[in-house]
Amino acid sequence: MHPATTSTAAKAAANAGRMTDMENQKAQAESDLADLKNTNADSEAALEAEVKRIAALHGECDFLIANYDYRKDARSKEEEGMKQAKAVLAGAGFA
């Protein structure tokens, strides 16, 4: 065999080996990318669920704040009614 042919064949073999390595690296990178996309999709779904939960809590808090005075008044009336009922049971008369 001619020395130039041997050199060319060796270069071709080395290039084929590098090409195989590069293809393996590309396949690994594509696999990693797919995994990251799945992880990202899962994270986005979890974030969306958390945003909905926070919105629901915000609605509940708004209701409690909006009705605080009404509920406070109702508790005071209930407490006064309980005191009167206790007094009636103890023998006091309210007319």
C-alpha cells in the first residue's frame, strides 16, 4: 500500500470514530433536552395549579374581610342572647 493511502485511510478511520462520538453526544443532548422539556412542562403545570389555589384563597379572604363587620355583629347578638338565656334559666325574668 502506498503511504499516502495509509495516511488517508487512518484519517478516514479517525474521522469515522469522531463522527460516531459526535452522534452519540448529539443523541445524549437530544435526550437531555427532552427530559428538560418534560420537567419544564411538569413545573408549569404545578405553577398553574398553585396560581389557581392562591386565587381561591384570595377569594375566600375577600369574603371574610367583606363580611367581618356583619359576622362580628352576629356574634355579639348571639353572645347577648346566650347571656339572656342563661339568666332566664337562672331565674331572672325579662319582660
